[in-house]
Amino acid sequence: MLKIIGLLLIVAAIVRFEVPSLLRKKNKKELVVFLLFLSIGTGLGIAQVLGKPIPNPMDLLTFILRPINEMLFR
């Protein structure tokens, strides 16, 4: 639980540092993308702290590209 709180404190510090400058510059799209990526990263970080398995993106790419590779080199 302490690790999750530490992670959330780090995320809060990042938000406190980055968001005001994005709002001052009126970068609404950049703010949305920043918050989206930060929330995904925070979710994955919490999952890792809890010991949950995080899927590897290469597994998805291998699943998609293996049939194409086999078809081309057959």
C-alpha cells in the first residue's frame, strides 16, 4: 500500500509541474494526450506494484504478424 501511495505522490508531483504550463499555453490537445498517457502509465505502475501480470506488447505483434510472415515466406 505504501508503494501505491508513493507512486500516486510522484504522479501528483508530475501533474502539478506539467499541467499549469499546458493550461497557460492553452494546449488543450497536448493536455488530453498527456493525461491519457499518464493515466495509462499510472495504471500499469499500480498493476506492477500489486504483482499483476502486465502483457508484453510484442506478444500482440507476434500474434498479428506471424501469419503474414508465414504466408509471405511459404
